[in-house]
Amino acid sequence: MNFDDTPQEAAFRAEARAWIAANAPKQYEDELRASSLGRTALKNANILEVAKAWQKKKADAGWACLHWPKEYGGRGASPIERVIWQQEEGPFGKLSAMFIIGHGMCGPTVMAYASEEHKRQYLPPLASGEKVWCQLFSEPAGGSDVAGLRTRAEKRGDEWVINGQKIWTSGAHYSDYGILLTRTDPTVPKHKGLTMFFLDMKSPGVEVRPIKQASGHSDFNEVYFTDVVIPDSQRLGAVNDGWNVALTTLMNERMSIGAGVATGFPELFDFCSNLVLDDRPAIEDRNVRSKLANWAVKASGLKYTSMRAISALSKGERPGPENSIGKLVAGSMVQDVASYALDLQGAAGVLSGPEADVAGKFQAMLLRAPGTRVEGGTDEIMRNIIAERVLGLPGDIRVDKDLPFNQVPTKGRA
Amino acid sequence: MNFDFSDDQKQLRDQARKFLAEKCPPKAVRVVLDGKETYDRALWKGFAEMGFLGVAIPEEYGGAGAGHLELCVIAEEVGRALAPVPFSSTVYLAAEALMLAGSDAQKQTWLPKIASGETIGTLALFEGTGNPSPKAIKLAAANGVLNGTKKPVADGAIADLIIVAARTASTGRDSDISLFLVDAKAGGVEAKALTNLDPTRGQAELTFTNCKAEPLGTAGEGWSIISQVLDRAAVLTAFEQVGGSDRALEMGRDYALDRIAFGRPIGSFQAVKHMLADMYVSATLARSNAYYGAWALSTNAPELPEAAASARISATQAYQHCGKNNIQVHGGMGFTWEFDCHMYYRRANALALGLGSLSYWEDQLIDRMRKRNAA
């Protein structure tokens, strides 16, 4: 048992480290490091521009989308090399946030289902960040129940005409392309009448409206489709086989094991070390220590769970299911940590702004946390996944499974 | 990076699991639970024959000279099977204290007998209510004899070798405490078995009356040695707790798959599924923290005190969580003596106390993290 690199891993790490040292945008390093939770933003620069420039630089030197084949803009690297890169990229990896969906979900789907010509055309600029992609799955009628979506695609000659609405689309407002899951046959059960496409987000009839979130920020959007035309050549997979295509997308959700998940613990530990309560550091208070210890072991448990997954990759094995706990644990932990840090400040915890930047930091955490517990699979969906795929418990009884989609009830009490 | 046990170590774990499945089924545990035996003698002999008792003891002292990682995988299986033998007190406490502080002669005398199963050992630390602390130690050592009382002492009524924490000065400093080694057969110590939460593991009160004792380690170093022993035992016990957590989770999962109510397996209800998913989360966090403890223990890393406290807290929480929710999943049947759930529940809650309470270890963890941050 050890934490050491193999000689090949060490060589790869040294090469990555040297390249990053020589090329990373160091002027932003401190700011990126400090913005560990909530939102990554830069005071004197447009983060999207900085992110795109860094991605392009990486791509030109062969450090973008490391695990993709070279012909599609990647490096053909092994899973462990990808993890090592993420470790070495450190705070600069936060600049990849705007590419996560494109690189982690859209790219692999295009790679699996698009024509060779399209792959060579679309994947390299996706890898280099010159083109940004988004994923258009969720709808007002289908969040956790993605297959309940209602956006229609109707065939007209060699084209499809799209009408409907998507929601919670991250980055749609700066995306060039998107992968789009639609309903092509409402007369069959819900999973059997879906079809996947990719489209140009500048197509006529596409309208992106930012959603103002509970945090006050706007990272997500509603996207409306009114008679949007997509050529049949941009269909991914067979007609009515979109559910299987979507599963490919969802299985490729970003492997975050190299980067680690944010828990808020280091921030809280620092805060409690510096805060004075009853004339002594808060961390000397019995209650504070007990709370801290409980969160400390969650944070370390997640850290070493990642290390176990990385070790599996290093040996060329598939990581076990244990990594699935990360988001579930970290999501509610951040929320609790933030709330506790405010509680320790008493009434002053409500203040924010330049004179209360510490409280403000934890408030940002508090306000972002509900989103983390919902996006990319709610806590409840994550528990279902663990229960069903890891523990082998039965799936839910699905009353709409065999009903034609157009006979599925659409309203509750109303 | 290879933050995992080696193939050989995993093989040893499988071997231990197979051995325990055969020699230590729940009905064997129940013989001790029901008070018919103080511990499972045949199983203890089997442990010696399998080499489990001396796995971390150097070859020159009659052990296998493998190491602590090997001991960790065996501990996990001991916990999973609820083995009713004095393994932890003999191996994690007595043998570790001897290896840390014993003279060559003391090691030559005792370690081979521990490895062969001839000697049961324990550490006599506590004196009534409270957590590990030098201040709590009143038992006095003077002129080579001990006077005072220790309780609870794990496996104290069956121990041949007792390592005793005693007061040798009263300056208020840690150096007031020294360790002594007592041969229980030599007289001067009286053992009284005490009833306890988990009858599959004995507890006793030991009264020392002018009991002859030889020093173990340097005089005044007792507390430092005890701290190190407790850290090592915390990691090893964490593996027992992880093994128990996994077994409790499996029992709950299996019951949820088999039990039909309202016309469907109860494991198809989200209220039950989510409870089991949360148990899996706890058990996974505990396992990962325990692995870090194992790494620190096996490399004698400076991180050991912090890693041990993390492993201890995480494993204690996980086992208590899995132990109680396993009963909840079983419903009324889980609350019967006949079903095995309560044996895990009892063991989970007893292990949570044996080396000091959860709040004690929480306090330790924060102290140790602060020390690291300050350094």
C-alpha cells in the first residue's frame, strides 16, 4: 500500500507539471484557488475568455481531452494519466467548468454515434474549446424522469422540425452546439419514442432565456424551440432509439475523481481556527470540535475513496462503485457546513458585502448548495442508483412503463 | 499509486473469511453470547494454527513477521464474523505494547506464547467511568508492586498477561504514568467477570493487591506508550468495525430482497432503499478512512495519530449506523433474540466504547489536526 506513482506515471506527471508551470495563466492562480466553492469568477478578466484561451493552449500542445483519440483532438492517454493531469492542473482546472458538459457528455455521445466525417469536423474544435457544447435533456415535465420529456421532433423529408422547451440547460447562453433529446413517437411507451440529435444553437427558432437562480446568479437557461429545423444527418443513433443514446451520455458523466469534490471543510476549519468565541478560538469549544471532527472524517473519507478509485485506474482496473457517494455526501455537507459557519457568527452571520466578506463567503456556499443537491441527479436519485446498481435492490415499480406516452397522466391534484 | 491491499493480502482476507465462515458461524457466537463459554477455545486454537495471532509479530519472536496490513485484513474478518475470542485485547493491545516498549527478554518471553495462542493478554487502563487520561489513573506502583483496581478490562478474567497503566508520581504531568507487566498466574491479582452490553466479549474488574509487576518500557513513558498503543488499536479496531458494518449492511440488504410486504419486496420501497444506500455511504467512508489508517500504521508515518483518530471516528459511526438500521430494515424480527441483528448492534456499540468514547476521539482528532496545521 502506497501513494507513489509508477515510474511511467512519475514521468507523465513530471512532463505535465513542467508544461503547466511554463504555460498556465499564473496571474489568476490565487484567485482561482480562493474561489473553491460557489462560483469561479475573476475580478479583472472575463472568465470565459480566460478559460477558452487556456483550453486552446492546452489543445495546441496536446493536453486537451487527454483520453480522447488523437484524431479527434485528444491525446489517447490512459485513465490514470487523465487523473494525474487533473491533479497537476490544480486550480487551473476550475477554468474547465464551462467545458465539462461538452467534453464529458456531448463529446463521447458524438464519438459513439456520429458519422466519421462529423466526428472529424466537430470533435477537435470541441476539444480545443473553440466551440462550446451544451446538453438539452431536462424539461419542465422531465427532470429526474428524463424520459418524460415532451419536445417534439417531426420528420419532413430529410429534415426534422423541433418544437418544445428545455430547462436547466447549463451554459446554453454561450454554447455553439447542443445535443438534443426529443420525442419522435408519443404513441409508444416513453422510453421507446425518443430520438437524439445535435444542432447548431444559432439555428433559427432557438431562443435561450437565462434562469435567475435562488442564488441570484444565472448559470442555467430555458431553451425554447419553435419550428427549428435539423438535418437528418445530425441524428445520433436510430430513430426512436434515443433513450439508449442518452444512456451513453449519462454514463459518461464526468469522472471527477482526479479533481476531488469540494466539501467546504478546509474553509470551515480555517474559519473556526480564527474566529474568537467567548475570548478563545472557536476551535477550542467542545461543540465546535465535535462538529468539525464529524465533517473532517467525511472529507477525509471522500478523499481516500477517490484514492482507492485512482489506484484501481493505476492498475488498469475499473474503479468500483464506491466513487458514486461523492456528490451525495459533499452536496449536503457543504450546505450544513455553510449553515454552521453562519450560526457561529450569531446575528452578524446575516451580513454580507465588503465589510463581512467571511460571512459572505459562507452565504455564497449556502445559496449554491441546494443546486448541487439537485443537479446531475438529485440526492434521492443518487440513493436510488446506489441502492439499485450497487446493492442490487429492485427498481421502483413504474406505473407508466408500458403505457403509450400520450396516455401517461400529466397532472396531479390540479 | 497503489492505495489498496496487495493480492497476497486480499488472498489472506479471503482465507480468513472462509475459515471464519466455517469455524465461526452465528451459532458458535451464540454459545458465548448465552454464557455457556467465556470465549470460543476451539476457534482461538484455530486462530493460532492459521497464524492469525502472530501475523504482525516478527519471526524472531515466534510470529509470521508479515506486518500490520496483514493484521488489518484479518481484523476485518474477525469483525465480520463477530469472533468471540480475545483477539483485540491480546493482539492489538498486549502484543502491540510489548512490541513498542518491551525489552528483548520480555518479548522473548511473551510474544511467542501470544503467537501460539498459549497466552491471552490485555491492557488494564480504565478505572471506572471516563476516557483515557493520565489523570484518571490512580492505581499505584511502588517498590515493584501494584495496588489498586482496574475496570473495565477487556478479557480481563481470562487474561494470562496483563499490561497495567500505573501511577508512579503525582506531579500532574504525563510522566507520572508508567507501564507494568503482570503475570496473572503469579498471584496478587483478583479478577471478577462483569456483565456487559456485548456478552460475546468478556469484561472484568481486576483488583491488584501487592501484586508483583515488572516495568514495561522506560519509567515515566507510560502515557506516551499507551497513546501509541491506542492509536494502533484504533486502526485495527476500525477494520473490525468496517467488517461488521459491511455484514450488517448485507444482512439488511438480503432481508429487504427476500421480505415481501404490500405485495412487493420491501427493498423496492424508497424509504427502505434509501436507508440502505445511506448505510453503504457510511460503510464506504469508514473503509476509506480505515485504509488510510492502515497505510499510516504499516509505514509508521507521522500522520498515524490523525489517521487513527479519523479511522476510529468514521468506523464507529458507520458500525453504529449500520447496526441500528439493519434492525430497522428487519422490523419486528430484527428485535428478536433469535435473529442475529442484535449481536451486531451490541458489538457495534461495545466497540464504540472500548478505546474511549466517540467524543474523546473527536477531541483527539481536532487536537492532532491543529498540531499538524501549526507545524
